[in-house]
Amino acid sequence: MHPSIILKPGREKALNRRHPWIFSMAIKKVSGKPELGETVDILDHNGNWLARGAYSPQSQIRVRIWSFDQQQNIDQAFFTARVEQAFLSRQALIKEQGLTGFRLIAAESDYLPGVTVDHYDNTLVCQLLSAGAEYNRHLIIAALEAVFPQHTIYDRSDVDVRKKEGLAKTQGEIKGVLEGGLSIIEENGVKILVDIKQGHKTGFYFDQRDNRRIAGEFCKDKTVLNCFSYTGTFGIYALNNGAKHFTNVDLSQPALDIAKQNIELNNLDLSRVDFVQADVFKLLRKYREEGRTFDVIILDPPKFADNKAQLTGACRGYKDINMVAMQLLNPGGTLLTYSCSGLMSADLFQKIVADAALDARRDAQIIARLSQASDHPIASTFPEGFYLKGLALTVL
């Protein structure tokens, strides 16, 4: 018998639609004394069984659902089946795009709340971000070992969000030894260096894979400015597609150093690339003062809003960089702009970009809407899984 969570009347509606979260305000009573992350049964106010999930007493998301099947035990077989299902669903993509690097488990969207696993050639990198994921760490790792017996497994659960779950940050080898230096992955015939231990997230941004390819198609014979460039992978695609000149801008010199190595790794012409260590907000204004212009500008900033309280400031930040970027574009130029803030709706992002065009005194036409790559699926019952919004615009 598991401890149980009894919901207030009417609060079962979201569960009946198979949404995987239960918020603290929906709970009437906790029966038993569940530990942090322990599996609990969820009952409606009449005692009817609804679901089975992981209890997180310190989070506003008090329970994350593992299963809506009362006969389903949350054991190693459960996790192994989920990992196998996720891997199988990505097989066509892996083959089509020649991927050695991809997102294997996308948390709630792969029906494993709080569990993110990225595949880097012969290494799996895990982020266990919920109390339930941490509580079942040994079962999750055993499941990964069962499906990928030859792989090294590395932990990058070194993110602040774990604090909301009452968890400390963790990082390091789980199985095997991660060799020093950078790892190499491939996608669409492109080789990419990844710093698994120190890089952003788990080392790389797989979610922008399709957008890197699309961006390249806009860059033939163009001058391109890539803001928040990280390790410069948009530039590889642009140069492969015949970009005239490409400028990578990032605040991190180590990231720019890897960007340079990525150009060399793909046997591309370094003389057509600049690497600028700078604050993007300040540099865009400096370029405007100098009268610099570009044919294509890529804006792929980090998340500006981690919570609702930060959303207003995030809107100002997005509007500011988009406005100045439009002022730097040659007439008929292309702006590729993105937001990875989950709290930023697609409609709100489009409005911000439209307002930026007005303030820039430029006419802008949306020619494509862009999103996250398909190894970052969006479960139909979990719309929050849609987080990466992008627009391609012609700026007149």
C-alpha cells in the first residue's frame, strides 16, 4: 500500500485529462507519511483511484504523475519500458539525420516527469530534476544501463531548480569514466564539439537542430551576425550553405574557443568568421552607432524568465534586442529570433517582436514559425512541453 493524496472536490479534472501535475492547492489531505519523492496514490474526494505519482512536499507542484494505470508498479521494469519507448520513437529521426547526439528522454513529454537524458555518442547525460526522479535514481540508472549497456552515464543535476524540490545539486560520473576534453557528436553531416562537464544544460542545445538547418538556407552569400552564439553551431550550417561572412558573439570566451574549433573540425574557412566576446545588448548598440549592418541576424538568447515575476522584465529584454537587431539589418534582411522561455507564449512573443518592429521604424513580415526539434516532443496532455518559439522575418 502506498501513502495516498486525497484531492479537493472538483480538482480531479486535470488528472482526468491526464495532465501530469498536481498543485498544492488541489490537495485536501495526505494519508500516511510519504518521504520526499516517494510514490503515492492519488484519490478523488470520494476515494476513487486516479493515478500514481511522486510526492514533493516542498514544491508547488506537489505530485508529478508516473502512471494512470492502477496495475502499474513504479519499478525498474516501468522505467526500462519508458526508456525503450522513447528510444524507439526517435529511431526514424536518428537514421534520417545521422544523429549521434539527441535528446533521449524529454521529461513529462516522454512520461517521465523530472527526468531529462541526452545521448552523446557513447555517453548518456542525466538531469534528475524532481523529487520523484531523485527518489528513483537507482531504478532510472538501472533502466538506462539495461537499454544502453556499453554507455558511460554522467550526472548533470547541477541546476537551481532542484532547490525547489528540496534537493541539492549533484554532478559526476555514475557509470564509467568520462574522458577529459571535448566529446564529438554528429548531426546532418556536421561534427560538433561538446563540453559535457562544463557546458550549458547537459553540454549542448539539441532543441535548435532543425533551426540550425533552416538558418543555413537563409545565409548563402550573406553577412550574418549570430548573437548569443555559444559554441557557434549556427555558423557551421551557414558556412556550409555559402555565407559570405559570419560573426559569432557571446559573453563566454571558452564557448567562443570551442566555436573556433568547431569551424576547424568541419574544415571550413576561418577567414570568413569573427569571434567577438561581448555583452550582446551593449554590442548591438555599438554596432548601431558605428553604422554596421548585416544581411541576416540570429537572436538565440538564454531564458529570460524562470518564473511569472520575471516575465515583464523578460518582455522588455526580448523587445530591446529585437528592436536594435532590426535597425542593424539591411533592407530585405532576415531576422531569425527565438525565445526558450516556457512562460512566454507564442502569441506574446509574436506581439513583442511586432512591437519591436514598430519601435525600430521597420516593416517586418513573418515568413516562418519555428519550434523545437522533434526529439523534444510535446505530449498532447502536457502543453507546457512547448517552450521554444521562433520567428523568421523579412525586415524591409
